[in-house]
Amino acid sequence: MDDIAASLASLRDDTEVLIALYDHDDRLRYANRAFRSTFHLDEDETPLWPDLMRRNHALGRGTVISVRDFEAWVVSAQSRRGKVPFRAFETDVVGGRWLWMTESVDRNGWMLCIASDITHLRPDERSLRQDRDFALKASQTDELTGVSNRRYMMSKLEVLVRNESASGPASGCVCILDIDFFKGINDRYGHQTGDDILLDFARRVHPLVRRHDCFGRIGGEEFMLIFPETTLPEGRKIVDRVLDNIRTARPLAAVPQFFYTCSAGIAVLERGDTARSIYSRADAALYEAKHSGRDRIAVSLR
């Protein structure tokens, strides 16, 4: 076994295939030489994934990211990153290389990334696949905020319920969040400012969400959080952090005294739930939070 482990370690470090391991906080915990060379990492560096992407983008290296708003791209990428047990996609890196990347995620949120160089494949096939991937991303993403859209979130809600039905009792929570007095913000400051607040909300919430959670906009000023394999106290702790983060925000430079809040309703996954039933309970809890003073969390008690 020692010989096998030693051989595996040697091959893992020397192969031209890129290999990396990220923990549940999306911090790099291991990368072989090929990965570190491609993404310009020193031997002892263990950055968070978004920090690595920001650094390389600022220096014009690593992954090719041709967007006007880089931070919006980060939010959009993280809304899909690690949300399914396995996914595969293509990516360009500065210098002309083209990689086929796979991501495998375990139940604890650790992610194994493996990439192979496929630069030699036909350019016309590459263009077709990139168009397909772009269309898929667009169908799952809210255009304004860059987080997941209603269609994607409802599909993940179906997965949460289906997993409970397939494997017996499971834990999980669903939270619906609503920005308080949003119509008043639009009426007083204009719809462009309203859009800015929606974008600010999405960017403040997204960093608080764990790898295996899902966060998206489901319509207007309403957003949803899905917490698989999460107890009510665990889910409530995250939502408490969200409300604290929002109420301390001062997002309008021209109106420094402006602030806003949000309300939340949480429902716990129960045996026999459907996507409709757990959504309805979370929505009813949100209604209770709104009508009992706003800027608070209400829990659905069946």
C-alpha cells in the first residue's frame, strides 16, 4: 500500500493534467504543479477561489474572463459552482490553451477539480459547445443580479424534496427573503436605484451562502435560499447573518444616510413535503415576518 500511495502521489504531482482540491469554504487545499503553473500559484498559497480569480483577472492571466463587470461574473459563477455532485465545462486560459474542466463535490462540500488540455480539438466544434454552454448559463441566471433565477431555484427545490423521498428522512430548510418597503424605494429614488438595491442585496447575501446551498432571485424583490441537509438552528444562523449584513449596509454613495432591511420566512423540510408545500410554508412565514414588524425572521410551525 505504501508503494501504491507513493506512486499515486508522484503521478498526481507530475502529470500534465490539472488537479486541485477545494474545501467547503472554497479555499484551495491542494493543487498539483500543472494547476499551480496554469493559475500562477506559489507552492504554499491556499487562496479562496474568488480571490484567486480576482488576482489573475487583474493581472491579465489565468482564466479568460471577457466581461464588463467582473464582480457580477464572480457572483454568477459562484451561484453554479459546487451546486451539483458533478459538472463538466470548457474554459479558456490566457495564452491560447483550452481546458476541459470537471468538478466533483462530496456531501461535505469538498470539491475535486480536474482539467485536461483540449486545445487540439477542432475550433468549429469548440464554438458550438461554447454557444451551448452560454445558452445554458443564461437559462439559469437572473439577468439583473447574476444569481440563479426562479427556474433554477425551483428545480433545486424539487431536488431537495426528491432526495428526501428517495433516501428516507432528510434535513433541509427553505427560506424566502423579501426586501422591505421596496416599492417605496422605487417611488422615491427611481427604478434604476431600485435595481441597484437588488444588485447590492444579491452581492451581500451571496458570500454568506455555503458551497452546497443555493441562492437566487425568484421574482421582483423576492429571493430564495435552499439549505440541504441543514437543521433549523443552522439555517436560522445563516439567515440571521444575512439580516445583520443588510441592515448595516449603506449602498448609495449619493445618499449616505440611506439604509434598507429585509424580512425572511423559513420552513423546515418534513416527510411527505412537495416543492409546493414547503414553498407555501416558507411564504406564509415571510408574510408573518412582514406583518409583525419587518426586518426579522419568522419560522413556519406546522
